[in-house]
Amino acid sequence: MNILILGSGGREHAFAWKIAQSKWCDKLFVAPGNAGTADCATNVNMKVSDFTAMEKFCVENKIELVLPGGEEALVKGIYDYFLANENLKHIPVIGPSKLGAELEGSKSFAKKFMVKHKIPTAAYLEITKQNLEEGKKYLQQSSLPIVLKADGLAAGKGVVICNSHEEALQELHAMINDAKFGEASAKVVVEQFLSGIEMSVFVLTDGKNTLILPTAKDYKRVGDGDTGLNTGGMGAISPVPFATKELMQKVKTQIIEPTILGLQKDEIVYKGFIYFGLMIVGGEPFTIEYNCRMGDPETEVVMPRIENDLVELMMAVALNKIEDFTLIENQKAACTVVLAAKGYPTDAEIGEEIIIQKAEADEIIFHAGTKINAQNKMVTAGGRVLMITALEKDLNLARNKAITLANKGFFKHQLFRKDIGQDVCE
Ligand code: AMP
Ligand code: GLY
């Protein structure tokens, strides 16, 4: 079958790499893609939110499955758009309906959903201009630190952790009165700070049953030792060494199952990936966020550890047959290290020439911000440029392998964290 992936990051390259290996895949397209996806698929110059162009493309190229990599198209309602369109309704879109995507698109929606369905999460209050005075009082009485979250999508920047009450009040003012994140911060979720260790759990669901995918942990700060600015993610590992059977059983019964049942009870159509951002506090899992898609760079360690045919799994989602499948997980550990451009995450310098080093067995070089320029040279084209993934018998060996390859040097001013996975190595 012909398949279209939407996006241009390392996550989409990892999806393309995996799908290209499927016995069911004939032609594979990535819109808009990057220099790496061009190696295993055909790049298409099309915006992920241009549904009109997508309709024409899907019809002309006999597309039979669409996989949106990021949240943008999903939050904009690609699932509903396809279903309502005579030319497209036979094409499964792997993801939630527009309403389901609100689990990521609106923190307030997600919090209400969690409370309603008794899914463990941090205590919170929702604040708008209407209850600003109540909100300020709540802030003053909250213990420190205080977590403020813009309700809507804010390019990953909408969560601010404040260490004093003054800072929290200023931030609340900036978000609500000064529209710091535009419309996205007209509503703010103020949340209790949870102190623990984070991990990501992913499932693929047909809305009724789920397949739990390999666990992962990402590293969001730009610098070693989790210092510096927040980024889209500087590296990831899979599996998570502390995700014991006992912990995963709790995650399953206290978080995953109530989420799926909640979606059913609320009649929210959801046929795709759910990303549970968890905080483990004293051995107990709490949900700090839902995303309606896979993580980036987590996908770059999760996909290489799945041995099933991904197209088969996605078709099972479309046909409500995911219960017929069991996940086959590669027993090796994976580590991915992000090579970022100088200046990332604020002002990344782009246009540097890239030399792709040779990858050995169990080493995969995923592309994110890469492109071929007018002189036919591969150059950096974004903040996160390459994700260097390595698999090995254990996490320590996988880390060393990824770092050794990264150290060979891919572009002049590459930056990467040397401590991905170090905190959880046994
Ligand atoms: P989010 O955009 O919701 O993933 O939040 C970004 C980051 O903020 C998370 O990855 C956590 O590190 C942190 N965070 C969010 N909510 C909380 C919370 N309630 N307690 C502690 N840290 C949090
Ligand atoms: N790695 C974090 C995310 O994809 O949201």
C-alpha cells in the first residue's frame, strides 16, 4: 500500500525508516520530510496542515494510510477532515479525532478528563481573566515551586516552573494580561509541583484495546546534568531501567486503562498513539501530560526496538483489531543523542555543511534539520539536526556507542549532551 507520513523531524525519519521495512509498504511519501527521509521515501513539498493540497495528493497517489507525526495536523482536525470527505474517508488516519487531540491541545481539557476519570495527576486550578483574583490567592497559598501552564499549544514553551510566589504572580500576569503565549495563555493551569523521576509511556490504541510500546525517557534541557534551557529534547533512551513490571502494572491499571475507558465513556474517537508523560513519585505514577502523538526524540529509540511490522499494527488500529497483536520488543537497549546546531534552542545557526559518518551495525543516523542546498550539498536547516541512535546489550554500551559515533563529527559546530541515560545506568 502507499503511505503518507506528515512531518520533517527525527521522529518522522524514524517512522519512515521503520515503515520502509514493512512488507505491506509499496510507495512511501513524507511531507515535507528532510534529507534523511529522502533516502527511504519520496519527499513531498506540502505543509502538514494544508488539507486541500493533501486531498489532491492522496487521490492522485492512491494513498491508503496517513500517519501524522506531530500534533499540528491532529489538533487542526485531520482525522475528522478525512472522515467527512468522500474522496478520503476510506483512508485511515493514525491519530485521534479533533476532540481527542485536545488531550494535548488544551491542558485544561486534559486536566478535566483526568479528574473525571480518576487518573492520578497533580492538583490544579484553572485561571482566566474572570477568576484572576481567586487565582492570585491560590498562587499565594501554594507551596513552592509552582507550575504554570498555558492552556493551549505554545511550541513546547508554555510550562513555567516558578521558585517564588512573586515570580509566579508575575508569570500569571504575563500569561493572562500580556498574552505572553497569545491566545494559548488566555487560560492558565496552575499545578502542584510533583517531585520525582519522569518517563514516557506510549500506546497504540484502536480506541478499545491497546498495545503498550517500549518505554522511554527523554532529556529536555540543553546542557549536561540537566542544565540550561528547555529544548524539544536532546536525547532519549529505551527501555527505562526503573520501569519494573510492578511499576508498569500500576501504569496500566491506574493510567492507561482508565484513559481508554474515559475516551469511550466520553465518546471521544481515538485511533492512534497516546504519549503519557509521567512523573513517578515514590513508586507511584502520575500523569503530567498527554500528547496525541509519539515523542521526538523518543520515537528514535522506540521504533528500532519494535520488531513487529508497524504497518500491520497501524492497519490493526484502523480495523479495530489491535487485540490480536502482541508487541515483540527487541531486548537490546537503545540510546539516541541529538546533534544540535550552535545557538540552539534560541538562535540556531543553520547552513553548515554536514558530512554523514559511516554507521556500523545497530547504529542509525536519523535526520531532523537537514536539507540539500542549491549546490547539492547537505546542510543544517534547523536547531536539532541529527539523532544518533545506537543499540547494544545494555544501556551503558548503547550510550558509549552513540557518543563514539557522534564524536566522529558531522558538522563544524555540533553540540550534544554526553550524559544521556547516565542518571539511570545500572
Ligand atoms: P509539559 O509541557 O506538560 O510536558 O511540561 C514540561 C515539563 O515541565 C515536564 O516535562 C516536566 O519536567 C515539567 N512539569 C510539568 N508539570 C509538572 C509538575 N506538575 N510537576 C513537576 N514538573 C512538571
Ligand atoms: N520529547 C518530548 C515530546 O515529544 O514532546
